[in-house]
Amino acid sequence: MKKRFILLVLLFGVFINAQTHRFIYELQYRIEPNGTEYDKEDMVLDINPEEVKFYEFEFLPNDSLNILHGGMSSQHTSQSGQTILRKRNSNKNKNFVQIMMMPYYYVFETEDNIQWKIETDTKKINSYNLQKATAMFGGRIWTAWFTPDINIPEGPYKFRGLPGLVLYVEDDKKDFIYSFSRNSNLPKTYDTKGFLEKHYSLAPIIIDFKKWVKLNLEFYNDPYARMRTEFQPDWNVRINGQQIKSKEEFAGLTRQTQINMKKYYNPIELDKIIPYP
């Protein structure tokens, strides 16, 4: 962890000249409630002159390939479901989301004003002073460590509003753990329009959260509705190791898909949970 903060110290000297201040966090998250295994993703926090964006690092190499080849030759779909855009100094987030197996891209807005309690606990790593803060957000209790030495009230995901950059944050169950990894400064504002504001060829459909819940429940009730309707006999479709040769075979897959959807559903914001039956 000390090496990570040394990098932060070295790069902060040219911070003022950058157009995109990029901070990379390692996200560890449990997709199965009460499970023991974690998935990991490197996450990007881009702080631009007008906007703040948060998304998976894996989008970047794919974006580079597309720019190099002048097309959409490489794509990445978010695994964590944490693709966020907001204006600077705002708690209003645009949430970009998708439903697995569905060729649609959605966006809905949420107002996420976190009421932090700044604690007296402090610690120091290299030349950086860190201070503890706690909050209840999204049905979880969170602990964050921020540095007032970097006067940027931002952090990973929606964890902003503290008098300094958040470098570490976790919930009390340790289902979600964000830890600062590295950072860089880009001379120009990084353009994410090819994969964030649009998901490659998919323009976002504007909805509200109520509609998002409805769409997820419809998918849960009949996850193969679209495939079954569009299925052609010459398709080479294999699901969970099973070769699908007719429309009727999709029916047998529904129950197991529903079981898996519930088993591996551990949303970061428990107060926005999809009420799967």
C-alpha cells in the first residue's frame, strides 16, 4: 500500500495541468451473499473539468483497440454493474445499466446524498494524512478513509462529499471493498462516448428506477422470451453446455436461470433491491 501512495505523491505535482485526473481502485465484491469468494475488478474514477465518471478499467483496452482499428472490433460489458456519470460537485448520478442476454442499454438518475460522519480516527501513510468517516448508504454501513491533503471531494462509485479524496471504503459486511491502486494525469479530457454514454452501438434508453425494476422482473419471469421468439433452426446455440435445437428446449432452462439469478444477486444498494419472487 505504501508503494501505491508513493505513486500518488509523484503524480500530484503535475495534477493541476491535467484535464482528466484518473484514479484506479481495486474493487473486491461478493456476488453471492454470505459467500467466501470475491470477484475483482479494477475500476476507473475519471475526474474531468465538468464531469466525474466511474467505470471498469477493462473498457479502456477495448476502447484503444476500437480507436486503432477505426471501428467496433472489441467490446466489454460491465461485470460489476457500476457505470456512473455525474456533474462535478453533484450528488445526482446517471446509472448506466444492462440486463444480461438483452441487447439494450439503459440509464436512470438517482439522487445520492451521503450523510457522512467524520470520525476522530486518523492515520498517516508516507506524507498523506488519512481520516476516517462513516455513513449509512444504500442499506449498508460504510467506512471510508479520505485524505484532506488532496482537496477533491470525490471517491469511487457514489462515495463523494468528504473534504478530500476517498482512498479506501468498505461496507460492514465486507461485501464491497474499494482500495486505491494507482493514478495518472491525462493532458486531454478522455473521451468515453464510445462505451459509456453509449454502449458501442447502443444508445441508452432513458428510464426511471421503477421501470428498471419492472424490466428486471419481466426478464426473471421469462428470461428466454426473446431467444425463443427469434430462434432459427440453423442457430448454433449452447447454454450451460446444452445444445438448443428447438424453441421448446428453452422452457427447461428457465427455472435454473432463475435460481442462479437469485443465488448470485448481491446488490451494492440494498434499498434498491430487485424483489425477485
